Amino acid sequence: MDRRPEQLGVWCLAHGLGSAQEVNWHQSMLRTWSTTFTAWCNSHLRKAGTQIENIEEDFRDGLKLMLLLEVISGERLAKPERGKMRVHKISNVNKALDFITGKGVKLVSIGAEEIVDGNAKMTLGMIWTIILRFAIQDISVEETSAKEGLLLWCQRKTAPYKNVNIQNFHISWKDGLGFCALIHRHRPELIDYGKLRKDDPMTNLNTAFDVAEKYLDIPKMLDAEDIVGTARPDEKAIMTYVSSFYHAFSGAQKVRNEMGGKKMSETAANRICKVLAVNQENEQLMEDYEKLATDLLEWIRRTIPWLENRLPENTMQAMQQKLEDFRDYRRLHKPPKVQEKCQLEINFNTLQTKLRLSNRPAFMPSEGKMVSDINNAWGNLEGAEKGYEEWLLNEIRRLERLDHLAEKFRQKAAIHEAWTAGKEDMLQKHDFETASLSEIKALLKKHEAFESDLAAHQDRVEQIAAIAQELNELDYYDSPSVNARCQRICDQWDALGALTQKRSEALQRTEKLLETIDQLYLEFAKRAAPFNNWMEGAMEDLQDTFIVHTIEEIQGLSTAHEQFKATLPEADKERQAILGIHNEIAKIVQTYHVNMAGTNPYTTINPQEINAKWDKVRQLVPQRDQALIEEHARQQNNERLRRQFANQANVIGPWIQNKMEEIGRISIEMHGTLEDQLTHLRQYEKSIVNYKPKIDQLEGDHQLIQEALIFDNKHTNYTMEHIRVGWEQLLTTIARTINEIENQVLTRDAKGISQEQLNEYRASFNHFDRDHSGTLGAEEFKACLISLGFDIANDAQGENEFSRIMSIVDPNRMGIVTFQAFIDFMSRETADTDTADQVMASFKVLAGDKNYILADELRRELPPDQAEYCMARMAPYTGPDAVPGALDYMSFSTALYGESDL
């Protein structure tokens, strides 16, 4: 079989023939070829703005293989198939192989199926064939060509250098001096050849490879260790690497832009203007986002401590002011911030869409200002806000209860203190020591009456102590003075008990000396004391303040009051009977001239006092009637306010829920063009905004309810908080839905997608959106892609392809795919966008093919504002051919696409 050496090498490489030792050697060479050929391919593919990572994997679909052939040949191949199925991939590879064959290259046993299946040997054999044809075959030096011509060129260029003798493409290059000599011959400023030593091959090789990569734009295709560590370096790898030096230095054919002359300059300028305008607009959007995010986060930072401050005030007025401040916050201060937060998310999504459509890197806000950071801060704000209003109302209720208890304490304490005034002095008298028998008996009866009176007051003392304890438990601000007064009363009560017991014992010791007593005075005292105590209790109850919250409670008080009034006739009979006793005593005194000094020795209560207190009770009864009537009217008004609020809330709540569901349906339906949907949604948004006065009216009714201290409403399950949250969610949802349609318009216009295509995408998306959630799960999305013709097999390769697609449409790994992400992916599969290399090539045209550009050239070719924009951001050019004022348009172009820093 007659084959040339190059063809034989390819054939052996493809068929793996040889002994076991040869097979091991071939496996080592496969690794070397893979490294070298990958670097060679990337040196050309990067001109088209792409590269490969794995040579046997990245050429399987034929797309990058066809692109490589277009770059190195300068010709256009047939239009590639964009589908993901195997038949599409085989079709693309066949187009590439047909192109190679059309160039007079004979392919031996290399078929499209082997390349699509990832056959490493066949793929490397095909790339070596391409290198021979397009990088080596056209080399011509004097009368020699191809491999011999390349070898002759190397010999001529390195002839003046000592210790360099190039005779082949393997051992002649092991010491690295050959590579260094080629570089020094053409660019002597890059290598100090005099300092190189033949016995240091590692330094020589690494120096040559690093300089070539950094200054000559020749990627590193070999490792110095592999060359030094083998007896005979691989000829194909060396030849491929050296051919790159030949083309770099000989001025071989380069791929140039299709533009020419004045038209080329104008086209390049237009491209740059377009790119810069997009960049300027995006930068302004970024600045706006940063400022809005900063202001919103600062407002949240200031507001949260205020909402978290739960220190209670001591007075009702102060707590009511806190409540009014909170109402102003919910009604006036928070709603604009809700709008700002929603607008911030819309701006962020719009900016990311524009960056994606213009092939720019995604916008990354400053640290702490991501949308998620703002959502977290907003969540903290609502967490601090939660329960604050309820706490305020509970505090007001507590203060109201405290004021009521404190007033009740003061009234009971005052009555008790008035009753105990002088009692200790009276109990400490020793008047019985010199009294007559009749006086002693009178004193004993009087003391018995006092003991009865003392027992009657025990209940009031216990009530005073209980009220003081409740005030302590409710954290009354003036508890120290209440406790001190209560302690004085209790101490005095204990002292009265001890003194009473002591006096009783003294009187009992002398009781045997007492024989007579005025029974009428005693009966008067015994009946007058409890009746007097009943009147005092009645006056206390009639003057007692009350707190009610419902009509039922006030009706209960009214019923109790009516029952009390029903006892008045019986009480009046008791009063008449007591006064009759006194009259009988007076008659006896007058009849029998008893020397009683006109007073009852057994009690201090007199008929005048009984009549005065009875008159007071009669006066307080109608006053109590009026107070109960007024409170009943107030509770009726409260019930009216409850029903008024409930009637509106029971309409607004379902309306908001219905609108939320309608928006959800609109977002997944296809009716008309995107513009029609936008118009419909904006009209829908307007109708929702026009509903705001009803929300404000409900807020007014809610404020009236709170001012009336109404704490429950059995007529509705909706609270004002429910309505507020639902309204804010409704506004946010319609705004987000409109923004999604706007982004679809941007995508459609930027990618050139027709309305029919969008409808087709939407139909496919909706078909697999089984639960109508507006998103697809991973398995739903896979089924959708397969239905559209994507080749996603149930094997490891298919899973890898699907994982790659999911990383594009679901970068945050949420497990769902939105419709926006779906159409972005579908449009990106077929769309063409400008790249950093295209912009760089356009600048090179404006610069007259120089590696730098001058300010005057920018001003001449670009509009003034865009020229100034470039000059402000371009770094000074520092290459060896730099002149004063030279600007580096290359680093500027890569920075526009996120490939470097401005």
C-alpha cells in the first residue's frame, strides 16, 4: 500500500496498528497531539470569539468544526444545522469533511459518524489533516514547499546562531535554542539570546514558549517537560508548533474583515457607536440601580429600630401618639417604598435582559445590594413591623385598665381612710376605768358595735389589697406609691385589729360590773351600722367607673342596675325602721329623763347622717341611669362602625383575590401580539390603580374603629392588615407581569424573533405547564425540549447536555424554568451577536491597521460624546510600537464583554 509519510501517520493513528510497545507509544503521543492540536485550534477559534476544551467532545456537533474551517480558510461553508439531534450533528460534520475534500485532501477512513461518536483517534487524525492542508502545505521557500519548505525556512532563519543546527522536526528542537533563535531573529528585543545556555534546555524552552504566548499571540502548544523527557519529541506536534511561528513571522495570509476602504471605516465606526451606546445606557441603569438600592436599604435600616422599639409609655396620650405615628407610617411612608422596591426589581430584570441581549456580562451589584439582599432586608422590616400595631393596642388597653384600677384603688382607699380616721385613738382610750356601771355597759355595747363595723370593713381592705396586687402585675408606673399606701392601710388594719382585741378583753373583764344597758341604742347601732355600710357600698357602686366593649356587656350592667333599683323600697323600709328606733329612744329619754347627753353611746351614726346618705343614694341613681344610657349609645355606634368596615372588607378582599387569579391567567394565555398583551395589561393595571380610593376609604373606616378602641369584629374575617398585604401583592404582581412582557418584547426585537415563533414557544411552554404555575419543572422542561427536536438521549451524554442547558436557564438552581428564561435560551440557539473580537477588528480599521489608536482618530470617526467616552476609559498603549498618546483599544474591547477589567 503506497502512502506518503503524512498520510501513513494519519492512517496508523486512526487504526491503532503496531506492537504492544508501539501501542503504549501511540497512547503517549495521543496525549501530546491532543494538547498541541487543541491549542492550535483555539489560536484560530478565538478570532471568532470562542474556543474548545475537549477536542474529541467539542467537535461532535460539527458547529465549531465548521467555524474553524471558515476562520482558517477565509471562506463561508454551507449553513449549519442548529438542531440538537444526531442527524443534525452528522450533517454538520459531513459539510466540514466535504469542504476539506474539496480542497484536494484525501481523507482515509475518517467518517462523520466516528467524529460525532467522539472517536479520539479519528478526531485527532482529522485535525492533523487540516493542519497539513491549511498550515503547512502552502508554505513555500525557494523551490521547496510544505514540510521541506518549512524545514528550509527554519534552517535559513537560524543559520547565524551558534549551537543551532536544524535538520529535522524532532531532536533538533530538544535544547530549545531553535525556538529562541527564531524569535530573536524577528523580534530581538524580546529575548536576550547571549544569556542562553545549551545545557539548560528547560529554561530555553519555557522562555520561548512564554514569550511567544505573551508577545506573538502564539498559544503554548507543548510542555517543556515532555520535550526534554523524551528521546525523540513528536514530529507532528513540533511541526504544528513551528508552523505557527512561520505564519506569525512570514506575514502569511490573515483573516481580514470583509469591509474595505471608506465603507470599511464607516461600518466599523457604526459598530463601535452602537456598542458604546449600549454600554453607556447600561452603565446609567447600573448607577440608577445602585442609588435606588442604597436609598431603600438606608430607609429600611433607619425604620427597623423604630419598629423594634417596644418600650411602653407611662401615659395613654403618649401611647396613642405612637399609634398615630404608626398609622402615618403605614398610610404615608411605607407605600412609596413598596413601589420603589417593585421598581428596583423591574429595573434589575430589565438591565440583565439588556446585558444578555447585547452579549455583555451579567450585572453584579455592589456587595449587600443584590435583589436578594433587598428582599432579605424587606423581610426583616416586615418581621419588625409584624405585631407592632397589636402591641400598641394592647398597651393602650393595659393603660386604660390601669387608670381604671388606679382610680378605683384611690376611691376605696379614701373611703377606708376616712372611716379609720381617729379609730386608733378611740380604741386606746381608758375611759372605762373611771366610768360608772351604766357607762361601762354602754362602752361594752359600743365596742361590740365597733367590732361588727370592723368586720364589715374587712372586705374593703381585701379589695384594696387585691387591686394593688393587680396594678403590680400589670406594671403600673406609679406602683411604689400605690404599694406604700396599701401597706399603710394594711398595717393600720392590723393595728386596729390588735387594739380592738385588747379593748374587748379590758371591757370583758369589767363586764360583770355592768348590769344595765340601753337596748334601744344598741338595737339602733346594730341596725344602723350595716345599713350605713350598705349605703356607702351603694354610693361606691353607683359612682364606680366601668369599661365595656360590647352591647351585651352594657346590657348586663343595665340589668344589674335595674335589680339594684328594685331593692330601694325595701331599703327605705329599713331606714324608716332605724329612724323609728331613734325616735323611740328620744321619746324614752324625754319621758324618763335619762341623762344620755343627747347622743347614742354605741355608735357615731345619727339619723341626720343616714338621711344625708340616703338622699345621696337617691341622687346617684339617675346619674347612673344617664351614664349607662350614654355608654349604650356608644356601643351601638361601635357596632355600626364594625358593620361599616365589614361590608367594605367583605367586598374588597374577594376582589383582590379575583384580580390576582385573573393576572395569573393572563400571564400564561396567548391573545394577540406582545404589544396587545402589554396594552391589555396596562389597561388592567389602570383599573386596579383606580380601585385605590376604596382601599383609602377602608383605611379611614379602620382608623375610626381604632380610635373607638374596637378590638374585634365578628362580621368579617378580613383585617386591615390582610387587605394591605393583598393590595401590595396585587400591585407588585401586575407590575412584574408587565415587566415580563416588556422583556419578551426586548428579546423578540433584539433576536429578530417573529410573533409566530413567540406564539409557538408560548404554546409549547403552556402545553407542558401542567399546573398553570407559569414555570416548568426540570422534567417538564426536558419533555418540552425533546418535543422541539433537541437530541437529549437517556444516557450519560444526554444528561450532560441537559445539565448544561439547565445551568443556562436556571443559573440559581431553583429547579424551575420561567418563560423568559425559556425564550432567552431558544433565541440564543439561533441568534448572532457582536463579540469582543468584532469590536476589536472595527477599532483596528479606524486605527489604520495599527495596534493602537490616537485621540484624533477617535474624534474623527466617532460622535463627540462616544469619542470622549472611549478616551476616558482606554488605557495607554504600552507595546513596543507605541507613540505618545497611543491608546489601547484591545483591552478596552475585551473589557466591554467582561473578558477583562476597564
